[in-house]
Amino acid sequence: MEHLIKSKYEQVGQTYRLRDIIEDVRRDYGVNISYGQAYRAKEYGLVYARGSPEGSHAIVRAYGETLKFTNPGTIFEGFLNCIRPVIVVDGTHLHEKYKGILLIATCIDGNNNIYHTAFSIVDGENDASWTWFMTHLKVLIGDVPNLVIISDRHILIAKAVVSIFPDAFHGLCIYHIWNNLVDKFNNKDINPHFYLAAKAYRMFDFQMYWPKLHQYLGVTAYLEEIGLQRWARIYQIHCKYDKMTTDIVEYLNRVLKNARELPITKLLEHICEWLQGYIEIRLLNGNKSLFGYVNPTSWLRKFGCFLLNSVSAPLFIAEETSIQLHMKLQQEPGG
């Protein structure tokens, strides 16, 4: 039976419930099956369509080496040339059999587009994992003047930032602080005053909104304990930027919501395909803006969302400022 239903699980995010299996088998074959039989058929169908979690974990190292071998042009250049020196980091839970955490670092480029910088799959959010991730991120981008790293209040992220990026400014996501204020003080009237104080560019404006927070017992003491420079733009050290939340990482988490159920190597393939499609869209939009045309390749007619299965290319964009991606498009005949 699993051979009959495996096609139902080949697409990421496709929903095929147990009762759907039971109804389809009854309608197509005139056979009544139990929920237990449907569950076993689903489990085997997932393995046939996506591979087993055990097998995926067993080949992940070989998969990484193969990726390097088959993509010899994989490079990462141009960070200081075209990217704002603000990195947003966060972690999100995986939902496959062995769980784990997907760590993400994302930036914003000069056109206010999301620039995906680094991904890592680790066993959990612990000191070793975040230190390892930050260490490799430092190798990737080098020494960046006036660097700002934004995250939630996770203590392990703070420790890793201090250890690996001692000269960077570590800001906190004001949206997370906003939610913490609601949970701690149970009063949503605090939030408008906090938001205006956090976003103020001038000290005059900050001093106008800050006293309004004094009317709520304990709020100003709580915010001062966090550190005014960690969330109030007017107190930020070095350069001041308008990116003060982790929303660009949350966006990526939503994009990968269904893919986080995949075995680890399938997840990595999905991320690569999504990134390649995302970069290709930006290239076409850039060509349209610069030259007034869009290259009508065959994939554009089939591109439903972000995935681009026909591209074989490096994981990271290279030489973005000169619009060179070192990609190889496999066009259909006549495309």
C-alpha cells in the first residue's frame, strides 16, 4: 500500500491524513482498512518518498562533501560591499524523528532585500552549538566594522557573541521585549509607549516617551536591567540602524515550516533549492531594473513559489555587486 500513496508525500507541505488514506483505499479498491494499517502505510510511504531519518543522518557528512565536490564554485564574497552590517540570528526547532535545531543568520542588503547568510543544523541550543555557529560565521564574514548582531534574549547567544564577536554591538529584538512586557506586567497599554521610546532617533523624543513608562510599576526598572543600549535606538553604540527585530528570520522560519519535518539531507536540499530560486528571482528583477527586460527562461513559467529544481549552483551568492552569480541553468529545449 505504501507504494500507492508515496506520491502524496513527495511535495513539501502536502497534507494527506490517515482518514484520507482510509477513504481513498475504500473508494479505489473496495477494501476497508483500520487506522493502524493506515498509520503504518503512511510511515512507509514517507520513507519511500523522502528516505528514512536514520539513513539521512547516516549520510549527512558524505552529503556535505558531495555538495562541495559537485559545486566547486561555492564561495561567499561581497559582504562588506553590498550588505548592511546588521546580522539577525535565531534558532528554530526541527520536527523530524531526531529533532534538532536549525540555526540561522540573515542580513539585509542595500536594496532592503533579505540576504541569507548562514544555516546550521545542531542537536540543540546549547553553549557549544552557538559558539560553533558564531565561530564559523566569523570565518565566513571576517572582521566587519560597526557590526550589529540582533537576537532574542537567549543567554547562550549573548555568551557566544561576546566570545566570538567582542567588538560587535549585540542588540535585542524589541518585539521579543514587547511580548515579555505583556507577559510580565499583564498590561498592553505599556507597549505603545515602549515602541515609541525604542524607535526614537533623538534624545528629545526618547525623553518625551520614557516618563510615560514610569506610570507602570516596575517597567522602567525592568527595561533598565536589560540595558537601555540593548533596545533603545538612541542609546545604541556605534552606528544606528532601523533593523531592531528578528522578523526576517521569523519570515524564513515560516517559509521552512513544512520542510522542517523532512529528514536532514532532504531539508538541506530543500533549503538549497529555495535559495537558488530566491537568488534567481532577484537577478531577474535586477536585470529588469537595470536593463528594462527579464530573461524569459523556461523555469519562470513553472516557478510556483520559490523552489527552482532545475538549477545547479553554489549555495551562496557571489559577486552580487556585479550581478554575477556563477549559476548554471539547465534550460529545456527551446527554452
